[in-house]
Amino acid sequence: MTGLRRRVTIGFLSIVCLLFFSGMVSFVELSHLSRDTGEILNANKRNIELAKEMLDAAHEQNVALIHLSVFGDRSYDSLCRASMERLENTLLVAQDEALEKSFLDSLAFATTELRLLTDNYLAFGVSAQDSLALCRPDSVGGKWYNNEYEALYGRLTAAIKNYMTSTQSSLAPRAEQMKKNAYRAVTPVLISLVVMIAIVLMLYYFMTIYCVNPVLRMNKGLGDYLSFRIPFAVKADLKDEVLELKEKIDTLITLSKQNKDKV
């Protein structure tokens, strides 16, 4: 491959390689950014789903215990136990899926307290209520609910709400990381753009100096020779194929003069 063609080929191949490289780097970084965004949204959605499930179970537990303790309705015994199991099972799922388990410590402690308090009441409190409050079923159970259960229920629901918003505390560092990923995705494109502009300007300069201007001067010199018989002369820095073209034109003019002299 000759000089001029080699330079042009190298220049355009450099642009293609830069475009490919910057595109691949940006694609990888954008994939990481998309994955991190999806993980944050999915984690937040899952936290809300599990917290809603626990709040529903705690609410059912609360309603069942009100009917048991205040109104003395023993038919809510099974609902109370089922709601407690539902709450504990959901908590186990949350503990298995959580990346940061410190938010669940207070919730697990409050759930254990609620389980112990509920089991003690179902084992001993109901029979005591039946024996001591035959005329007023809320005399014993109502006091137990107000003095012991209500405060624990409030701590449990507060812990569930804290768990629901726990992902918000991790959004700041993860958002900062996503910001860095976005910059990393854009930076290769900007660098490649600057380099490509420099390469294009260099190609324009060298093509103008070593190709376009010499060709224009040879065209003008050849036109002057044909029209006015002005000697063909090109004052320019000629190299590679352009120099070969100029030498061949000189050879043709010399041969033309020799043929005329013979005639």
C-alpha cells in the first residue's frame, strides 16, 4: 500500500476503532447503570410488598385480640394464631431476602415480644378472663389490652414502617454510585469525540497540503501549458502518489515535445 493511501486508510480506521471502543465502553457502563436502577426499584418494591403483608397480618392480629380480650369472643382464637404465623413467616422471608439485616433487628425483637405476649394470653389470660369477668368480659381483657398489648402493637407497627422505608437510607450511596457510572458511560464518548475531531482536522490538513493543493496547482499548470504554452512547473511539497503523478505529467510533456520536434 502506497504512502497517501496508507495515511488515509490509517486515519479512517482509527476513527472506526475509536467509535467501536467508545461505543462498547458506553454500552457496558449503561448496562451496569440500568441493572443498578432495576435492583433499587425491585428492592424498594419488594420491601413495600413484604411490609404491607406484615402490616395486614399485624392488623388482623390486633382485631382478633380486641374481640378476644375486650369482647370475649373465643371464635377469634384461630384467626389470632393464624395472623401471628403469617406475620412470622413474612418476617422470615424478609430476613432471607434482605441485603442489610440491621433494619430487621428491631422488627424481629418486636415480633418475638408480640408472640410471647399473645401465647401467654391465649394460654392463661383467656381462662382468667372467663373466670373473673363473667358479667363484664372487658374487665380483665380490656385492661390487659390497654396496659400491655397496645404499646407493643404500636412498637411493632413502627418497626414495620421503618423496614418499609429502610431502602431509602441506601438510596444516597447507590445514587452516588449510579452518578459515577453515568459519568463513566459518557466519558469515553467525549474523549473519543475530541480525539476524532483532532484526527479529522489532521486528515483535512494533510489532505489539503499534500493532495488537494498540489492537484490544484498541477491542474492550473497543465492548463496554462496547454493554453499558453507556459512551461509546466508545480511549486509545492509533493510526495508519494502526487509526486508520481507530477513526474508522469512531465514525462508526457517531454514525449510530446520530442514528437513535435521529429515532425
